[in-house]
Amino acid sequence: LPFALNMSNPNFAYSKTRDLDLAHMIAASCHTGTMNCSDLMQPYIYKRNKEGIHLLNLSKTWEKLMIAARIIASIDQPGDVLIVAERKYAQRAVLKFATYTKVNYLAGKWTPGTLTN
């Protein structure tokens, strides 16, 4: 990234909403992952429950969401952004996000090569 973000800095722009955002994420069960976990996901796993489901570290998830939000907000033309979700439970969120931000979206199954051909 061309800029460095220090999330622990009390003057970070989003630090005032962090605790409330984390509470909302817990209420929405954003911390529940899957039974499968790749090596790349290990840094984002908080722990594994007794049913074998990995629980996500919401603090790290929140940090990545804030970075993504800043990157998307820095783009001048909303039409240059494409939001993609193939899973059913993400499609509604993608549609809502696209409606409010005027970005392009692909929700549901899509043909490989759509972006390159």
C-alpha cells in the first residue's frame, strides 16, 4: 500500500467506532468461520471451538475492512469498483453495498473469464 496505517494510534479516523463495530460484528455472527482452514487463513483465526469450527479474529477482520474502506473511498469513479460474491449469504450484502455506493457488482454464479474476456 502507498500509505501506512497504524490502527493502534488513538487518532486513527475509525478508532472511535471500533468497539461498536466489533459488537455489531459479534451480534451478526461474523466471527463464525468454517471447519476448513488454509495456511493463509491461520493468522486470522482466533481459535477452534469444540465442534471443529474455526472462529475468526474480529479485531484483524475489522482492521482489514477499514483498509478496504479507505481504498474504495479513494477511488474517484465508483464505476471502477467491482464487488463480487458467489455465496448465497453474501449476495444481499453485495447488492445493498452496490446500491448505496453506486459500484458495479456480480452476485451469484458467474462464468470464469468474465473479467478477462
